[in-house]
Amino acid sequence: MTRQLNLRVKDEFASGLERLSKKTGRSMASVLEIVAGQAIEAAEADILFEEQALRAWEEYELTGKCVDSDEIDSMFAQALESARRAAKNGANEA
């Protein structure tokens, strides 16, 4: 299902969107959906990370429990792999 959105954007944004649309041979709506979709996913991931960090901090303040460096390394490796997969999927859509 699709919905029509009417957006007011700066001229520079619209011009850039038109250029990218012409270069890729895709409609402006398609280009905007791909680019905005990636931005939305990134913003949602940032929000989730901040929520998890706040919960971890609150838990630490209550319990004094913390994680060791090996667990931190593992978490960062998982986050990096997720970011690489998202970037690869985004490149495949473009």
C-alpha cells in the first residue's frame, strides 16, 4: 500500500533529488524512499542504542554490575556487523 505525502523542501534539496533521480534512472519517489528509509533505520537504531545505554546505566547505578572489556568488544563487533549488513543492503537497493 502506498500513500501520497506532500512535503515542502528547500530548493537545493529538490534539485539534488532530481539530479540523483536522473543519474540513477529511478523516480524521485523511489530515490527518496530508499534514502529516507536508510535514514529512518539509522535514526531508529540510534534511539534504540540510547535507550539501551540509559537502561544499562540505570542498572549499573542500582546494582554496581558492569560488563568486562571482552563483552564490550563483542557488542561492538555485533554492531559493526549489523551496520555493514545495513550498508550492503542499502547499496543493493540503490
